[in-house]
Amino acid sequence: MDYEIILLTESRYEGILSAADSDYARKIIREDLIVQNALEKKGLRTARFDWARPDVDWRSTRAALFRTTWDYFHRFDEFSTWLDKVSTQTRLINPIELIRWNMDKHYLISLEEQGIHTPPAVYIHAGDNITLEDLHQANGWDNTILKPTVSGSARHTYRLRLDNLEEHEAVFQELIAREDMMLQPFQHRITEEGEISLMAIDGQYSHAVRKVAKAGDFRVQSEFGGSVHLYEPSSEEIAFAERTVAACNPTPTYARVDIIRDNSGQLALMELELIEPEMWFRLFPEAAERLANAIVKTL
């Protein structure tokens, strides 16, 4: 049977719910069911498949919707090759040009050039001959975050201080031998205020949550003990998020804008998630209806 919309996931989340699934996996699968139901109410036949499944004929669907392809940064070359093929066979949502742009955190440079404030960052290219001590001395930073430019779920994300550079030097050298990295001053307010995620659908603000790290940590992701809370953003925060999304070309069908107050108290963009953002439809099921409307408009 042909499908009009295929929701893209990965093998961990492709199956049906079972008692063996983690609580988080059950939430994720339930979220996709909410999206599927919203799409099917619009008369669209849907399915959910692992993006890497070899038996799917992508030409038989009108569009593929990125949802939980959360292994792509571990399989970057394979995923890139898959994108090359599938983008010629069906429509991708979000569009392929946004996916490619958003896969690497160098996109933050272009947003900064368009007036979207981001925390300072230094980019280290694969093969560079430099040490962590060199980087900290050159920039005058003593408390930083190191992470790959292609990453997710805090993969190889480290909090560095002048007194622990030596213990991280070996892994840093191993990483920059094969991939680009970025170094930023640690943003202290994250541990006190958390990070705000504002969701935008068809360029307009939809809903928001506040993500908070567990005590003693800086990572807000749930796999590291972070928690999610309902949040009512200010008009300033909504305007910042919508301005960030408006800087994209074309306008994304969906986006998640992760913002903080930086060390100087300014609103700052941490991440713009256009590929496979978690959007907490389980907390805001009405937002799935808005997404379905935007997808129908796209089609």
C-alpha cells in the first residue's frame, strides 16, 4: 500500500509499544501516533519507518517527515548518502536544503551574520594542530564547553576548566583528527535558569517548554537526568524565535529554537533544530493539528 506521509524514525523507535520499552521510548512512539492521527484526520495515509530500512520504496510516498532519526549523527556518512538518494525520490519535510544546512553547527555563523545573537564560539577544523591549552589562552576563557559541530544528545560534549584540560586533551586530539569541533564559553545561567525551547510551525510560534538540568549537571537532555516543564514565553522571546526562523530560506515547516540568557543577560540562540527536534506534542496535542495543517499546505 502506498502512503502519502512516512514519518521517519530509527530502529530503536520503529516497533510497537511493549513492556520492554523504556518509558522515554514509549513517550516518543506515543508522540508519533499523535502526529499520525492529526495527519490522518486530514485524509493522509501515514506510516512510520526507520530511515535506513532497505525495503522502503520512497517513490511511493508524497513526503517523508523527519521525526526521530536520532542516530544520524552517529552514521553521518551513511545518512548523507541516504539523503542524496531519497531527496530525488520524494519530498522531504523539512526541505533538503534546510536539512543539509542544519546538520552542521557552522550554520550558527550565518545566523549571527543575519543579526541573530549567539554565544561566542571558536571552530576547530579536522586536522588542525592545536591544543586545548592553546585555545583557552588565545581566547582568554577559563570555563568552556567543547562539542562536535555535527552532534546531538550531548554527544562528546565536555565542560572544560583550566584545571581539567590535560585530562581531556587525548580525547580532543582523537576527535579533531576526524571531525570539526567548537569551543564556547560556558553559559552559567543554564545551570540556574535552564534552556527555553520555542516551537514554530510554518514560521509562527506554537508552544514552548523549559528544560532544566539535574542538580550538579549542565546538560538539559532527559538521558542525563534533565526535566521538562511547561513554559509561557515572553513577547521578547517569541519575537526572537520567530526572527530566527525567518532568517531561514526557505521557511521551515517546523522548527525548534533553543534559547538562553547568556552571560551578559542577552537572549542568545543555542541551537536551531530543523531536522528531527523533539517537540513535546504529548504535552501540546493541539500543536500536532497545526503541524498537520502546515504539511497539507506544503503538499
